[in-house]
Amino acid sequence: MATVRGCYIPEDLYYDVERQTWLRREPDGTATVGLTAYACLLAGRFVACSPQRPGKTIRKDKACATVESGKWVGPARSPIGGQVVAVNEALARNPGLINDDPYGDGWLVRLQPTDWAADSVGLVTGDEALREFEVRMEADGFQGL
Amino acid sequence: MPDTCRLLDSGLHGAAHNIALDRALLAAHRAGQAPDTLHFFRFTPCAVVGYHQSVAQEVHTDYCRAHGIEIQRRLSGGGAVYIDEGQLVWELYLRRARLPGADMRAVAATVCGAVAEALRGLGVDARFRPRNDIEVDGRKLSGTGGVFEGDTILYQGTLLLRFDAERMLRVLRIPAEKHARRGFGSPRERVTSLAELLGEPPPLATVQAALAAAFADTLGVRFAPGRLSAAERAEHARALREIDSPEWVRAVDRPAGEAPQQEVIHRCPAGLIRVGVALDLPRLRLRQAWLSGDFFVRPRRVVADLEAALRNVAMDEVPAIVQAVLGRDGVDLMGLRPADFSVALQRAMAVGNDATELKY
């Protein structure tokens, strides 16, 4: 189990470290997207989450959901373009799931990728992801848990 | 030589105009087309709900319509507010690197700390109260909220120069006035203004200068008056078309019935605790709580601290929050225990139990 400065970073996922989102390719070709444990830590406990509606096509870097913690509101920016095929309905009732299980029950949306080959350039995984998180945390002045 | 940031003063406008301007400034900053900016402005009378709030749950729409009060939804989070010409809005558009640390709570504390410092310079004993308020002796003087967009932070707050509490009670769907009649502490006691604290609020220009100086000091920058760029003006016009519409204002549509308000009187050997709660039933959240009664606690402000800590939290987190606030060193509950408050709150939150539902 890999951690960077105390934050859990599963090595089998793809990451957009700048936007603090993760992505997992599913066997059916879709991609599940969520927020990283580091993003959750910086934001604090989420109190609301409004995902894009199923059927909507979003471009890479556009919001796939909007989240609120305390009184902060911000977008979760999609690491790839695609059509929303499912949203995590459980978050409407319990947005704190994002904090409790960011890589599991706290997933945000599932996308049918528009152009995986093009959009996945720049996503990182494995050791490379861990190194990028370390750089990002250093730049942020994050001391660790 | 410190960095120079832009100072904007866009004056007095309606809510749609102002919120569309927020959208335009945020977009330009995020695109790297705008400098870090301090922006002052004011609203003509309006009810503004938080980004994730439902107008039907928060606002008396009939009253607003009858009295020409605009209803809008803002970009930042938090609760509904009534705003009019008596409040000054301050907001900062910053690159994250301007502020120490990446934690959003730390960002709020830094910015609110600067506002409190400016207000102390104006002669009031203002302090930052977590999570997001600036208060004087337990009474809110400036509420705040923020937006994070990539490397851009927007943090904004309303500073109460004057405040029309009567109007607020008619505009917002809060049962507080009923609570006051039943012996609950009045909402007037939760909020204050510079006019109330100083007799007369300082001139607007004096307040703005004090805030700008405190922000400049905290951020290590200087502010120079500036204008909107052509790109920002164009984006403002585009954003106004989106935001000045029912689709934007009512994008979150939840029925008022999902947000009941209930109260209970809880008697314990050392005193009587009155609790009013506003709930979000589908999400099992406590939206807000009001506490009063014939008990005495020291310091007195601890009740206001507890109410602030109980805003928009999961119902099952309530006992831990009560314990954290009331169990602090230096808090004397005069014979009551934190558990007495927890039980009172849990009784008030219980549906179909012994709590009284408030109709209004």
C-alpha cells in the first residue's frame, strides 16, 4: 500500500496530479473518476456534491462534479473527456463518503471515454504518480499527516 | 518592492450583476488573464442562497416578490443571507501560492484573520471564529465563503456596516423569530454590525482602506486601483445571461418539506435547555441549531461557538462536536454536562418523536 506523506495513493490508478483526480479503467471500457485522498485532506469534510447528469458529454478538464466542504465550493475536473454513464447516487445523501473512501465508495462519476488515447497522455500511474505527488506536496508546503 | 495587485470597486448593483461579475473575474483569473485582485462591492436588497442550496428551502419567495427583493444563488458555499446596501462585500482573487499552506481551513483562517485585524483598527474587538465567521463577543460581524478553481482561490465575505434584522427574518425561512417569542434567544443576538457597535459606522472609504491595508500586510503586496479588462467585461455580459435566469437560481430544487424545523425543551437537574434545529432529512444533516435556556455557562460566547460548529454537519457527528466545543479547557457549564446538550439536540433532531415541528 503506497502512501506519500501519509496520504494513500493506490499505485494501480491513473492520476491527474494537478487537478487531484484519479481514474480507473473498468473491464467494460468505461472509466471511474474520483478525488484523491490528498484533495480530501486539503478540502476538509465534504458537505455537498452535485455531479453532472448521466448522458452529458464533458470535455477533459471540465467539471464532472461540483463539491462543497465547509463553505468552499469547487469543481472536480475530469481527467479525460467522455459521456457520463453513471453517477454515484450515494453521494447525494452522504457526501462524506468522498472523504471516508475516496478510491472506493466515494467515487464521483463513470465515463465512456471519448478519446482515451489522446486524453490519457499526461496521466500518471505507479511509481511515477508517487513521485509527482511528492513534488506537488512539496510545492504546496504540505508537511504530511 | 512588493507585488502590485489590483483594487476594484464596482459599487452598488443588483445580485445577478454582482454574481455574474464574480464568475467573470474568476474565469479571467483562472485563465491567467487577470492579476490577483481585491474587489469591493455592495448589493441592492436581495436574498442570496449558497451554491448547493435550494431557494424553496431557504427563502420566503412570496415576501421577496412583493417587496422587490431579488433572489440569487452565489458561487461560494454556505448558508442563505439577506443582503442590502448596509453591507460591504470584500473578496480576494488569489493564486494559491500567495497564501501559506494548501489546506482550505488554513486559507480561511489567514484571510479572516486579516479582516479581524482591520476591524480591530476601526475600534471593535473582532476575532476569527472557525469555521468561517468574523465575530465580536460571539456575534457575527462578517460571514465568509470561498471557491477554489485549480490554482485560483476566490474568498469573499459580507461585512455588516448596518443590518436590518427585521427584514432578514421576513426574507429568510428561519424559525428564529418564533424561537424568540417562545423564549429562545433572538437571532438579533447572534448578529451585530459596525453601526450597532460604534454608534455610527465609519465611512465606506475608511472601512475599505482598513481592509485593503490589512490584506496588503498579510499577503505582502500593495494594491493599486484598476479596472475590468475588455475580456472581463465580455465574460461578464456572457455570465449575466446565464446567471440572470431561473435555471441558474433554482438549479438546486428541493422541496421545503425535506427541511423541517423542530424544537424541544430539555429539562435536566442543573437547568433547562431549549433547542431549535433545522434539518435536511434526506441527507441526515443538521443544517442549523439554536440553543438557549435558563442555564449559565462561562464564557458566555461558548453557546455561539457551539451554534457555529453545528452548522451543516451530519447528525451523527453532533455528539462529538458538542464534546469538542463544550469540553474545552476553560469552559464552565455550571453543573450541566456536554452530554445534556447532546441529548437535547438528539431529541430535537428526532423525527416523529417528542420534538415540536415548527410551521411558518
